[in-house]
Amino acid sequence: MGTSSEVPDIVVGRLPIYLRALTVLEAQGQEIASSHELGQRLGISSAQIRKDLSHFGEFGKQGTGYNVDYLRRQLQRILKVESELEVALIGAGDLGHALAHYDGLNKRGFRITAIFDSDPAKQGEKPCACVIQDTANMAQILREKGYKIAVIAVPAEAAQEVADTCVEAGVKVLLNYAPITLSVPAEIQVQQIDPVVHLQRMTYYL
Amino acid sequence: MGTSSEVPDIVVGRLPIYLRALTVLEAQGQEIASSHELGQRLGISSAQIRKDLSHFGEFGKQGTGYNVDYLRRQLQRILKVESELEVALIGAGDLGHALAHYDGLNKRGFRITAIFDSDPAKQGEKPCACVIQDTANMAQILREKGYKIAVIAVPAEAAQEVADTCVEAGVKVLLNYAPITLSVPAEIQVQQIDPVVHLQRMTYYL
DNA sequence: TAGATTGTTAATCGATTAACAATC
DNA sequence: TAGATTGTTAATCGATTAACAATC
């Protein structure tokens, strides 16, 4: 064991997949799952699942497997998603609206509580529980309310500037839907969602 | 060298990122780029970029670097995105509509030419160039028109069944927005987009 | 107890990096 | 030529897997 910074990124990246599978199993009323069963569902070897989990502790019982509810809670704790997290959404175009309406975020602990758009025509609209505000006020609001998580759903041309503002305002986690690679300080977490990139890595095999 | 099946998945996965960066550079009028410059922009080592490209051929010139336009075209060829590819979209909820409206797909070679939804109220609607059809007719249409690529934007409960139908109808590439791990034959390519999974792998570091 | 499955070790496998000859 | 950068090799580094003692 040791400090959490020793856990490989790639291991951390699989935990949400495990968590999701456990949530599904629990909804189905299953109380126990073995690493073998989990692995089969996810297309991952059972050894890898056990190895991954061993970075964080001992969660199973020999001869039995893992208690689904217990392991789910442990993963939520490890991933720091036990309580609800507030998310700022920047960009209220089609995608921004779709995200604002999407209850899957809410149900899984991410609450969009601020939305920004630079288009005055959209400001004042209320696509979900919160009203669309002017991007000009974003930096101040992010800092005052202490937002740590932001979702960027603006056009590619605006994304880097939005990211810079977020970082400057104290945001630590960025989910970027704009199709460009953002340049941010090393301590800032960025994940990219670009459907074209995902499609292109598959068309290679056609 | 050898057959393309020898190229590691992880290398193929980076090519779309390179392609995207080259497209940006070209739009900015830059004609030449070195592996070092590309790497700096992407947060990847120059050695890795050269190694990755070396799986497919020799595209650069010593002492100079890579011709941006030439390398971009080569990557498009390797990734099989030289010509437009037809995409079927299943699910016309908020996300489906957002995808149908998104011109970034079109501009980068993926044309949505069929949309399906099981809700009769939505059928007949025309969110983009094509009309929403009944999911009941999906299998037949996918097979007749020879769709190889489908985007799944239905609720989690319906996703596995939709995937099964797609695979049965000859689809080879699936982009899945539903928050479940799909079970498909090994030869089928699947990529998953789940914002919650992306967020959770970052909240670990908060 | 017998059967099953964990957590962990050691071996294997694969990916990344550093370094450099080739060459533009 | 001098400077720069590629493509490639070999070394390093890290991740996955197989195997098994521990134990429920």
C-alpha cells in the first residue's frame, strides 16, 4: 500500500466501470458477486479486478465473493462520489440542453447547479432547476460558490478560453465536449468526449 | 511491419487525436509540424508519436518534420474516414436530437442518414436531413442499406436489445451512450460514452 | 470437510522512452 | 556544412496474467 498517488491512472479509470456494474447488479437484487462474474460481464479478467481492488483494501470474502452493496459503497467512497457533487455547465446549445435535462447525471450524484452561455437570447432560460447566466459572470460565480467540477459544452473556438477561466476560478475537474485538446496545468483533471474520435478509432477495423 | 491486426489498439486509439490536431493546425495555415510540436500540443512524447506512426509507414522528412496536409490525409486513409460514412442513430430523445443537429459529425465525415425511435409520437419528426422511423423497422433497414455504424442513444434498459438487433443486422461499429456495458461478439467494435464514468475517474483526484 | 474464491506473488507480456545513426 | 528531425533499436518501465496459499 501507500499513498493514493501510487495507484495507476488506468486502475482508477476502471473503478467507475465496476461501480456501474455493481449498481446494475444491485438493482437486479443480486447480493453477492465474484470477481469472475463481474469480469465476465465487463470483458475483464477476474485477476485484474482483484488486483485493481487490492490497491485500496480487502473487500471480499474467500469462497464467497464480494457483497455487492458493500463494494459499491466502498467504490463510491474511493471515487469521492458518496455525496452529491455540484457541477457547472458552460454552453447551452443542443448538447448543453441535453445534459441539463439528462437525469442520469442527477441520479448518479452530479447535480448541475449553474449554467452559462454567452448568448443573451438564452440567458434567463431555465432548462433544468437552474437559470442560464451570462458567461461574463462565470469566473466570479465559480469562485464564490467554490465549484470544483465543470462541463464544457461550447464550440471548439471558445473552449480553451472557457477552460482557462475555469482553472483560474479554482475548478479542478473538466469534462470537455469540445473537439480540441485543452491545454491546462498538470494538476487539473481533464477528460475528453468527442464522438468523432470514438468513431474513428473503430472505423480503423472496418 | 505485417498485417494491420498487429497494430496495438492503444496506438490506433491515438491516431484520431493526431488527426484532430493536424486538422486544427491546417485550419491555422501551418504547413509543417514536427513530432515535438505535435507532442507538446497533445501532452504526448515526440518519441511516442514517431513510434505510433512508424507502424503504418514513413510519413516525415528528417530535419524538417511532417507535412501537415499529407499526414492528415494518410491518417484519414488509415482510419478509413477518407469518404463520408453513413451512420444510423437509434434513440431520438434529447441526446439523439443533439447528435442529429450536431454539424461536427457531418463536417468530419459521419453522416446520420437514419434515425429510429420506438415512440410513435416522435416518428415522422425530422430533426435533421432524415425522418425519425419506427424502431420496429430498424433491423430490415439497417440490413438493406448495409449500415456498418450505429450510435445508440436509448435508455439503459433498451440498449442491449438495440445492440443485439444492430449486430444481427450486420452493424460492425457501435457507439453507445447508454450507461451500461454492452455484451457483443468479439469482432464487433464498441465504444462507450458515459459522462458519469468520465467524471468519476476524475473525482478520485479531488 | 470439500469446494470455492479471495488477495498476493512472481512471471509474462506489452508499452514507453531514451538514444542515435541516417539524412534532409 | 551545420542544425534539425526522422525512424528505429534497445533498455526501461509498467500492466496483465497465471498460479496458489490462505481461508471462508
